[in-house]
Amino acid sequence: MPYLELKNVTKTFGKLAALKDIDLRVEKGEILGIVGPNGSGKTTLINVISGYFRPTMGEIRFNGKKISGLRPDQIASQGIIRTFQSNILYAGATVIENMIISSYQQYKSSHWHSFFNTRTWKNENERVVGRVIELIKLLDLLNDTFLPAEGLSHGYQRLLGIAMAMIANPSILLLDEPTTGMNHEEAMFVVDKIKKLREEGVTVILIEHNMKVLLDVADRVVVLNFGTKIAEGKPEEQMNKPEVIEAYLGTEMV
């Protein structure tokens, strides 16, 4: 049984079909790349998986259970967490403050436990803060812990966004163009951190336009064009297929 499975998923907006009969299987522990020219349906696919859009037709199952039709928060509570193309940070907050704010939903005890500083609260706070520090170290943000997040370089802001998503301890992490706007060195640095997420037991699905990144990080790629899946398999094999090259005509394959 696949970890995540999409069966005949279609998403329409009026008469426009952004996704058409998408079948997709994702295995646990895999890093799957989603690739395609602009307007091919990549972000729509992530939005459908994460519940921001409901599929017009078809079904999505996670760990054998149907999740299509659930709200984003319900899907997130089951372990599917996403990031966005833009850096979404808390204005005026430091790196660790962004992490702590993002961790609030991980607390299960009531505010009364916090108010009276109970043993339950202390134990839970120790666990959550410990996880924050683990992630800051894992994603190489330790030297920036007390710096304003808005002052970080673009690449480190992207890493902070991933760290904030990881606070929820996702089973599947959906990354929407994590290396956009980066040079090769910065992109490879982020790739190294994404590989470390797999070592943490996280299954990763990432939208990516940089073919060098995909060749380095992805176990498998799915190629979309006009909302249709046109290729699937090992990155080095799929990128040389005539139909994939044709889909990218007029698009720079960097």
C-alpha cells in the first residue's frame, strides 16, 4: 500500500482544468520532485494534497485513509504539512521567536497549566523547546538564533520556513520551490538540509524548477504539463524524454 495515493484527481476552475486525472503514488521515505513549466499545475497539486483546494473529482488517501475533502488543518493534524513559495515569517521576531511562535500548537496542556507553572507544563515546555533547538541545529541556524529573521539571507529565510514547518513533526512535508531565487551554491546547501529531513524519517514532495537540484535530491520525478502527468520516473531518465523537452520549449531548464 502506498503511503500517499492520488487516484484520478481532477481540479477545475470553471471551464479550466488545472489538473486532469492525476494518478500518483508516493512511498514512505521517498523524496519526490514535481516538475513542469509555469502553469502546468504543480502548485495546484500541492494545494489539493494539503486541502487548500478540494479536488473536483478523484480521491486522495494517506496511510490508507481518505483525506480528500478534509480541511487544511485536519490534513495537517494527520501529518501532511506544506510550505509556500514566499517566505512567511513573523515581522520583528528573531529566528528562535519565529520557531517558538510556530510551536504553540504543539502544546496539549491548557493555559491554566501555563499560568500555574505546573509540572505538566514544565515537562511539555521542555520537550517543545528541546525540539526547537534540535531543528535550529539540524538546519544550520544556530549562529542566527537571536538575530531578526527578516535580516537573514533569502536562503536562510527559506530554511527557517522549513524549520517552522518541521515543528509540527510532519510525516509528509510539501515544499513549494524551496530553492527559488538562489544561486547554485545556496541551492545545494538547501538540498543538503532536505536530505537530512529524510534522515529524520520525513517523506518529502517538492516542487522545483532547478533541474540540477532535482537530479541531486529526488528519488523520482513527476512531470506535469497543462495539468496532465506526462512522465514519471528517475530524474535523469525523464528529463531526456522528447515529450518533456517539448513541454519545456521556450522555458529555460537550469
